[in-house]
Amino acid sequence: MHPLNMLLQLLFYICICTVEAKVVTFLIGSDTHIGVNSTHGSTAARNSQAILEMLKTQGMEWPLQLGTGQVQPLSGLVLTGDLINDGSDVSKCTSQWNQWESVYGMSLRQDSSLLPIFEGFGNHDGGNTSAEHECNIVRRAVQLRNTLRSSRIRNISPGTLHYSWDWDELHLVHLNLYPGEEHEFAQEWMHGSWQYPEYSRSFLEADLAENVGDSERPICIFFHYGFDGYWSQLWWTDHERALFLETVSKYNVLAIFVGHTHVAMTYQWEGIDIVNSPSTVQGNDKGPLPPSFMVAELNFDSGVFRVAQREGSGWGAVTLLKNVSKAKGDAALQVDRKKCNGRQHNGAWKDGSEVFISNSQANLALNKPCSSPDAKILDSAVQEAIKLDNLIERVESYI
């Protein structure tokens, strides 16, 4: 055989053997809180540090407990609310939002490519779109940004706040604050923007019916308030959660990603895995903590869904691993069995000041089996650590 033909044949077999698996990988962050008052320096600068760590994630080796392999190219960054700290304050909201946009923008630049951002608003992000006496720049900005990223998303709500998109066969939906309708009374101390989901649940119901149907496509859902029994459940009602469960129960939901508590943890609510993304700019009474966020990957070929906490320059202790099986065609995946690997709390805020719970305490508090039937896995140690949502830093300068 001619040497050139031998070389071409060898290259052919090499190409066959090195075909990459069909994988979707993305980042999840939360509670960037640009503008909070703190002694730990600029939150804009610290968020910039978190972004640098995010951009180093691709190519890292996954934690051993989640299997082997490197983190594949990233599809995007999803943020689950509390982008700024004083979103309702007309004297602060505009400058804080401008600084947030200067740090994050529409996309992060990764080498020669762009990593698109898919953000949503939280309770710190100001009034609803019809507010007259409360700043609502963040919600109006999300509306504008949804228009600007229309080529990247599949569906936008009638009010242009909530949206969905596809990464290969994975369907993703961002509901911003939480899945609800107009307003349901939750607590005496809740007011204003804290309780205006602006018909996100109705959008979810229509979106899943139209874009998922009975295909059993895997779904990831994102919003701010979670389901932990001590803190997040206070912020929306049992009735709202019941309607949400009714909406999603017939679909193949891989995970729900939330924020609000500022800590990294995983737990289950009504049999659905919840991933609580930590604040990107955590701290305690000893000073600022390393940047932290989550990384998720769905491998359509192996049927593995894995999530891991990134902390500083390495990996944190919070992970989630699911083995999934194919159903209704090669493209659809359905959860088959689950395994959780560690839950950890790194520190949070109480009454506006910073408190710290050691990793050993946190592991005792959260090291529960994955089969826990609901979110009642938080004991007094973690309950003490996640009492209030007044977090992070005041922006004095930004880079």
C-alpha cells in the first residue's frame, strides 16, 4: 500500500475513535449583589475575580467522585437573581445596575469565543415592571436583554421577562423570582418586589406544553427562591408551590437551580433535585471567601448528569450525580437512579452581619441521603447560617 494511503487510513481510524460525546456543560451562579455595604472591598472587583475562575473551568478534571474526564466547552452562564443589592432604591439602583453590566455584560469572553449569560432577577433587584414608586431598572433591563439575545433563546413570555432556550436536546427555562402568578400574600414582612413573580408559572406551563410535550426531553429550571424548609419557603406560599408541582410533575425535570440562601447545597423537594447555587462573593467574620459557583454537565451518550461546586481555584464539596436512561427515542433522557455526593455550607449572613459555620458543622448538618423526601434536611446549624438575605459588599470601585 502506498505510504500516503496508509497515512490516510490511519487518520480515518483515529477520527472514528476520537469522536466526542454529545455533551452540554454550563455554569450557574447567583447573588452577585453588586452594591452591598461591606468591609470586604468592591463586589464588582470580587465578581470579576469569580468570572476569571469561571473562565478557567473548561478543561479542568472533574472531581473523582463524579467520574473521569475534563470539563467540556461551556455553553453559557446562568445567574439566578439578586444581581444588585439595592434594586428598589432610586438613589442607588441605576449606578449599581450600570456596574453590574460593566462586569458581566451580555457575554463573557473566553479565548476567541463568547460565553453567553442568561440572568434573572431576585428579590433585591427592585420593583415589578409597572412599579411607580420603586426602581425597576433591573426588570426592564432583563426585558431589553431578552430582545437582544432573541437569537439565542426559543421562547419569551408575553411580558418579555421569562424565557426558555435549548442546548441540543436539553430544554432550559428561566422564571426569575419564582414560579407564580400575580401576587399571593406570604409574610407580614414581605413587600413590594419580593412578591411579584409576574405570571412566570403560566409561562412555564405554556412553554413546556409547546416545546416539550410528551417527548420526555430533559429539563432544567432556574429561579431565585428555593425550597429549604427554614428560609426559602417563607418567601412564597404553599399554594404557589402546589401549583408549580402540578405544572412540572408530568415532565422530566433533571434539576431546579435556585439561589437566595448564598450557600452551596443540594437537596430534594417532592422527589425533584434542587441545586442551590452559592453567592459568587461570599464572606465570613474572618474575611472574604473564595469565589464559588456551580458547574453542570449532561452527557447524552453515557446518560450521566453531574453537578459540582467550584470554589476558589479548585472544587468544592457539594456535588450531584445522576444516571439517566434514554426514553422515547435516542434524544430523550429520563431519570433512572440518583446518587448525591456531599453537601456543604461555607458561611452566610445573619441580620446583615457575617457569620460562619465550619465545614465540619455543615457536613453534619447536610450530609443526608439523597432519598430525603423533601427539603427538611436543614438542621439548626444551617438554619442559623441562612437567616437573612442582606449579603455581600458595597461597590466602591470596579474593574
